[in-house]
Amino acid sequence: MTFRQNWGEDRVWFYGNDGSLQSVPTSWTDAAPMDVFVVVAAGRCLFRVADLLELTQRIQASESGTAEKSVKGKMS
């Protein structure tokens, strides 16, 4: 088994049962390090701080009407 970065992501390379070289994203395996947030939260938190901050910004933007303008600007 070998670890390399290919296609912009870390991948685990291995030989399949038929002897062919195969790979999967490291995040699909237990070879990847545990996410720090998951370790610290230990199952006690349903939301990450970064996600809550983004939610707050989106709510504030929608209340001021800027969310609609910014979406239209991005779509055109």
C-alpha cells in the first residue's frame, strides 16, 4: 500500500485481487488522520463553528436583501 497525491487529493494505492494497481481517496479509508474537530467534539456537537458563522452571514444578508442581489449578480 502506498500514499500519494494525485488529481489534487491524497490517494491510497494498492494492488487488487487480480493484481491490477488501484486507488481510492485517502478520505475513504482509515489511513487518513481524523478530523481535528471530530476528535475534539467527541460526538457532542452537531455543528462546526465555521458553518454556524456562515449561516449567520447568510441570514444577515437575506434580511438586508443583499443575498438576492448577489445571487442575481453571480448568475448573470
